Amino acid sequence: MGAALSGFAARVEDTLIQPIHVTGSARHLTPAKADRNDPRLVSVRDLHLRLGDRERFSELNDPQDQRERFEAQMQARAKVMRKRSSSTRTT
């Protein structure tokens, strides 16, 4: 679970009294379609109830956005692998 998401859970979820829709999520936390009004967010709608939450999100169907995210994930993975590789050589 991402830091922002766990922060929301720790700070807000337990204080909710009635059903509430929470919209928008940080782009790096959820693989969903980008928000039309804020490219930092994705189009997510979470329904929070006392019984738990019911997450809904818009399908990520923009091929350019998918490629950019995939390439960013691959770069991050390569960076981690290089770091692991260099740390095993030094031990």
C-alpha cells in the first residue's frame, strides 16, 4: 500500500461516520485513467462504508499513458536491479 494511501487510511477512514465517495488518487498509486482536470491524479472513486470500501476506477485505455507508465516502471526496476547487483559485488 502506498504511503499516501496508508496515510488516508490511518488519518481519515476510522473517522468517517456516513457513506462517502472519495474521488481522485495519486497517479503513481493506481493504474487508472488520468483525471481530466489534474494530470497528477487518476480518475478513481472509492465508496467508503462502515463495512469497508468499494473501489471503482476508470479503465486506463490511453496507449500513450500506458506506455509512459510502463517505461517508468521498467526504469525504476532497472535502477533497483543495478543497486542490488552493485551491493552483491561489494560483499
